[in-house]
Amino acid sequence: MIRLPGFTRRRRAVSRLLPLFCALLSLPSAQAAWSLKAPPLTTQWTSQVSPTNALPEYPRPQLVRTDWLNLNGEWQFGNATAGQTPPFGQTLAESVLVPYPIESGLSGIKRHQDRMWYRRTFTVPSGWSGRRVQLNFGAVDWEANVYVNRQLVGTHKGGFDGFSFDVTPYLNGGANELIVGVYDPTDAGGQPVGKQTNNPQGIEYTGASGIWQTVWLEPTASARITRLDMTPDVPGGALRLTVRGEGLSGQTVEAVAFDGSTQVASITGGVGAEIRLPVPNAKLWSPDSPFLYDLRVSLKSGGTVVDQVTSYFGMRSIGLKLVGGVPRPVLNGQFVFHVGTLDQGYWPDGVYTAPTDAALKFDIQKHKDLGFNMIRKHIKVEPQRWFYWADKLGLLVWQDMPCMDSGKTPTAAARTQFELEMREMFDEHLSSPSIVVWVIQNEGWGQYDQARLADLAKSWDPSRLVDNMSGINCCGAVDGGNGDFADWHVYVGPGSPPASATRAAVLGEFGGLGLKIDGHYWSPNGQVFVYEMLPDSATLTSRFVAMVQGLQTLMNRPGLNASVYTEITDVEGELNGLFTYDRAILKVDAAQVRTAHQNLIAASKALNGQGLLGAGAHRSLQVMSPGYTNRYLRHIESLGVTEAVDSGSNGTLKQDTTFRIVPGLADASCYSFEPRNFPGSYLRHFNSRIRRDARDGSALFDQDATFCARAALDGSPTGVSFEARNKPGAYLRHRNSEVWVDALENTTGFRQDATWGIGAPWWRSEANAPQGSFQSLQVTTSGYTNRYLRHIDGAAKTEVVDGGSAAVLKQDATFKLVAGLADSSCYSFESRNYPGQYLRHFNSRVRRDASDGSTVFAQDATFCARPGLSGGGGVSFESYNFPGKYLRHYASEVWIAAGFGKDWDSGSGFNADATWNVVAPWAP
């Protein structure tokens, strides 16, 4: 499968050749003429589409040739059957508008069928004489057999990548017959399909069969360039460039970079081998400044240019590093929160194919206008011009691999095809600077080998981040532990995975707020889907802005780094969009949404100056040596050791491995480690051995207890090494389970042993509540302090309780605070008068239920103690499995909810409502 990526930003050839294209289009008169078949919704661009202007732009932005012939437009179309002989020389009964998929109204067919024929003729321009002729397809879904003048020139399988055939041997001097046979079973097959289905409903949509991206011809020399692989090396001040080609016989390449009309650099080298094009003092690409360099690449035989293409590239770096004590994605070395939407790439008139290039640009521009800096392109791969607009306008792109059917276990053949198409996606879009994350699988749909696939993706492209499973908390998917992200889906949310030592916490999907606009929704079958329906634009805007404020809270703790809101537009029966499906109406107030996003992004950038480890946070220090990553730094009998810890470890071990990282006692630019369970004591070195001692007030103690964070000695981007403040060149390291300060040895083993991961604390409660005793929880909201948490008829409520209250009320308001059912470092609330029953949340409502022994129940019934959110004392209880949501009362009912100063639906103070006094029990 051969592909030729690219596009031009110089369009003079288009305007010159378009009239020629129209003149050369030849269709027999017996064929029915194309006409639009009206979709349930049209867009502002629907009426602009016709057979003479169907996507006339050059389709390959990063590999452009000036001579080309667009074959989009009106083709003949006919039904096909398995094994049927191609209809050579026959007039097909219908007319289809290429490149719109046959299920779309713009195609003129507007139906699905598994097998189909496309037919047209073309004449090669006389000026191409003596050159090879390449026939290029942007994408055909799914299997294409291509015939020219009754000869099979090639077959391609894969619905999302481009392919080309050299058709020169099959041409004649006049009109040439081109036939394409397509087979696409959509979700009845085993191939990658994304959201396509033969039965559209809910969150699955209309199929997109057949030719759905541009088809074109272009002349080349026998020796020709086929692909440019470009990877920026910002630290090295160069572009890593590999020029790939065919028909070669000793040619060389010359690459010249331009900043506008100014030549920046040039380099010569071989074909197929990486060359480094110097880019001194590069202008870095980012959403704030999406600068692109122009590139000209020439293929030479001696001093003669035999082939030449133009392209562009952006200089930027992407990676992970510790910022504020947790791994975060960094762009050009700096953390910026990735705030984007789930972009499905569907159109009511064109299904998979935007009606015009202006429409294709529209969605990306509107992301910018609303203050987003990222798009998650959801289980669809767009045409290359889409990536050009993302590159040019400046959006970070998370590119999903289209999944296989979610309801099937993939066969061995399906897995092989999935990986072939995944590699094609990587190869075709490797050079786009906007792509910063590859998303391999989603919510377990067609899931298999996710850890291996993550490693495979990283081996193909180590320059980008890999999200191996978006939605690891979702739908029965298992977290494989590989890749760069821990990715949760929380509807409506927001929520966040806990902090990790090695992976960045991201919110791969949340939101889904719906608003129905009459006259602007699809729903041919009358069904609509939303996660939460709202009554009007003002309410939707208020709710949305509150969610963005909540993202900032989660960014600070536990350490969220990215969010993907569902979604930018309605899609068919889904009404979750910020825009209606026809793009005619924006449902939210643009200024308020933009300001909320700008505030979030500004707050994320400010974290870059707040210290490597986020002083004041509780963390655990993970061993990073291969084979020992289940071990953590702990203190036992005052000595520092490492020990294996997991979720089932006892509470003492979890506390011993949890430390508050504070500004260094002897140097505030460094750090000291205060044990969670021995406040006022610190880790210090004494005769090189690490131990825990109470601070004695001496300068020597403070120096011994101060460690300066350094770049990880083993090179890990998310690890850190600690140099003793008063023993330069000596580092905190483990050996034989003991922890010492040792002088640096230039060995791999020492560097690994002296590198630590900063992870979430094993002891997850940051505040203390008396565990194992009966207590009552008093409301702290001003004017309501005579109310207490109780259960009645299974539901949790608050009610006035005093000395004269009935005995049953006093019992209902009394709970035993026990070690958390899901985590002993947190708490569960066992009913005083219903032993074995616990408070748990269900659909956000808190109620009393008997434990059913399930993991879900244990997690729902576990709450981690935090210092009172109101700031005046008391305790707040955070949901174990929904970080950022707290036990709060509202209108006498008790919920778990996220609060951002003021809850979106109340106007009452959330922080006070979520803060409780733990007091003596009403019923001892």
C-alpha cells in the first residue's frame, strides 16, 4: 500500500487546470445526471457543491506537485455483486458525485450497499508526454480494485489512508476508461470502522462507503519522490528528514527551508536515509504561534533536477516531564493544559466528507474562536487538508486510530488488518506538527493487546505521546499500564485519574450537555441522545463554564492535564454539541466560553514556575529500577528502606510510604520529606544512611534533611534524582532494600537506583478522622449547623438533631468510621443501626446499602478525607472513584458532586456544603 502525503499552499495550478478538468470529463449520455438527494439537514455549504467544483483544492498539503488533474466530479455508478466481472465499456445507470460517500445526500445515491462500481473516462494532457502518470486516491472505504482500460492495476484495503498506482503501462493515446470496484461491509465486517454502522442510532452513525476523498492524476519522472518523513528536533536545532522514493538509480536529494521568501537552510543527502536540515534559532510552532516553514525538496541525478515537491514543517517538541510533582505533557518544554473537544468529523450533507474546503476549515477555526487549543479526532482519520488547517491555524491534535466494531472480539485476521491500517495512519501523518498524541484504542472497543500496541506505536513514532486506551475506567476495559497517559471517561464529569509516577492523568471524554434547537437537528427516526439535557443557552453556558472551572481544580489536585469535551457539534441523533449539526447555531455564549478556557490555559502555564515537585503535596517515591518498580521508599523503625506496596497493603505500610514534600529546611529551592504519620520528623542522612528523625533545630540536621531535585540520572523524563544539599555529587539511592546517600557512580545500575518516580500518595487521606469509632457528621454551612448527616428509607439526608430527638433519628445520624472498603487509607461509613450497611453513591446520590462484595460497591462506599474545603476547619470527604467529587448536602439531600466555589445549579456555597465536622455520636 503506497501513499504520497502532502499539500500545497501555492494554488496557481488549480485555477489553471480546473477548466481543463471540466472539459475532459466524459460520461455517456445514457447515464442519469447527478442530483442532490436532500439530507435531513443541509449546511451553508451544501448549495455550493456541484459536479464542476467538488473539492477542487490540491489534496496533499505536505507533498505538492504543480502539475495535476483533479478527477473529482460526476462518475457513473452501479450496483455490484461478489465475483462479478467489471462492467467494461458499459454505461452504468446512476450518477455519483465523487468524492462524497454513497450514503450522503451530496453523492446523489444516499443509500448503503456493500458492493459497488464507479466508472468514468479521462484523457491525459498532452503536456505530460514522456512522463509517468500516477493515479492517486485520498481514501476509499474499504476495499478497492482499480482497473484502467480493462486491466487490473491494483487493489487496496483500508478505509482511511491514501494509495497510488503507476498507471502508465495501461494508458492509451485518447480516452481511458477508469473503473473502481469497492467492497465495504461497514460494521458487518471485521475491519476498522470507527463510528460507522449499518444500523445508525445513539452514538453510532451512518456509514461512509466508497470513494470519500479526492481522486487525482499527476505526472512524474521515473525516479520520483513518494513521501517526506519530517520530525522536528528542537533541542538539536534541526529537522530530521527522510525522503522516500521509487524508480531510483543513484539519485540524491536537496532540501531547502524558507521563512517566507528568506532561505533558512539547505542540505543534501541520500534517498531513504535520514538527513538533518539545520534550523538555527527556530521559530517554534504552538497554538499561540503556529509558525510553519516552507520546504522545497529536489531529487537530482547529478546536477539535474528530475523531480521536485514543495512542503512545509513546524518546529516543536512534545513530551512528558514532572511539573508540580506529577507527570505532565510539555510542549516546547512547558506544560500547557490540553483543552479540546471530541471531534467526530461528520457532516449532515457529506457524512464523512466535508462539503467544501471552507467547511473543513470551519470546525477547526471555531475551536480557536472558542478558546480551545486541542482537538481529539475521534476514531476517524481526516483528509490531509484537515491536518493542514490544524497545522496552519494552530490546534494540538490527538489522533485516534479508528476502532473495529465494538460488539465483536477481533479475529486474528482482523487484528493483522488493524495493525496494517494503524501503521498506514502513522506513516501518512507523521510529518504534521499539530499531531502530538496517538490514541490507539477507545473504551475497549475491539480491544486486544493494548500494552503491546502501545509499545508498538511508541517504536514507530517515539517523538509523540501515546494514549494506549482512552477510557480505561470505562466499559470493562483493562488498564494495560503502557503508554504515556492514564485516561478516564467521566460523564457528565469532570473527573480525573489519580496522579501517577509515570503517566499523565487526562480526561479523554466528559460533558455531553444537550440542548435541542428545533429545525436544526437530524434524527430521521425521531430518537435523540444526550447525557444531560438543558433548557436553554444561558443554562448550558453556565453549566459549561462551571465545568471548565472544575478542570482547573482537578489540574491542581490530583494533577489533571487534559480534557476532551463531548462534543464540538451535534452528530446525527446526538445533541451534545456546542454547535448544531448543521453548524448554523452556536448554543453557548462564545465570549464566556473563550474566557473560561483562556483562564484555564493561563493557570496551567503558571504551574511551570511553581517548582518541580509541588512543595506541600503528599507523594510516594517509587523505585524506577527495572524489575523493582513495585517498591517504594518507606521508613520503618526510623530507617529508610524500600518495600513492595500495593492497594491491599496494610494502613501502616501505606502511611510509612507517604511523605509531605516541603521546601528544603536548609534551602527553600530544594526539598525535605516529612512522613505522613510522624509530623515534625524528616528523612535525613546520617553516616550516609537514610533515617527518619525528629527535627532538632540544628543547622546540621536541616542540611542533612535537605535534598535538591536534579534531572533523572537514568534519563527518565518523569523521574527525578535527589542530590544531598551538603554532600554535592552524592544522591539518594536504594541498594539491597536499604536507602543511602552515595557518591555518583557512572554505571547504569547506579543511575537507575538513584532515580525515583513521584507518584500519588499511598495514604490517600490528607486529613484525619477517628477511625474505628462511632461518630456523627455535622453540617458546617452557616445557618444549618443544627443539621446532621443521617439515612432514612435508605437515602442519605441531613436533618435537625438535638437532645430531644427520637432514638431512631439519633441512631440514623450515627456512623462507624471504618477503614475504606476499597482503600484502607480512606474511610467508609457503616450505619450504627444497620451493621454491614454503608453509605455509598449511586448515580451521584448517596444512600445506605448492604455491601454486595463487589469492587464497584467498595469503591462507591469509600471516601478520602481532605482538609475542609471551606478553609475554616472540618473535613471534606472526596469520592474514591470520582476524584474531584465530594460528599455534600443540598436541599436536605446528600450527593457526591464537583464544586467550583459555587455549585452550578444552586448559588449556595459548595465549599461549606461539602465540609463536615466529625463530632461525638448521637447514639454511642
